[in-house]
Amino acid sequence: MKIPVVFADERRGLVKAEDLQELIEQAGIVSFLRSDGECVQIGTDAVRGMGGKNYRGPERRGNVLFC
């Protein structure tokens, strides 16, 4: 699946979904369009995997067993 993005040099283009995280981490893009049509501004809007750095509570993820 290709995702519409705006690169750091203001060009627009499409990138593979699997390349999106690396481009975000390398500051290669400034925004992208989510599948629900929402435009995400890097550094302003919430992006999966970018939060939780200040959380000091117990780890809750991965503790649920599904039978």
C-alpha cells in the first residue's frame, strides 16, 4: 500500500507503508495522509510509537492472554 506524503523539501509523493516509520525517524517527511483521510503533521500530531516517553507507571501492554 502506498501512502501520500509531503517530503521535507516540500515535494509530494507516495511511499510504501513499510518505509513510513523510517522516513518519520529520519525527518524525511513533514506530513502524511492516514487511511481514514486525516492529515498528520509530524512533530505536531500524535504518531504511533512516538509517545509514552514520560510514562512512569507499570507496563500494561502484552499482558493480556487471548484464548
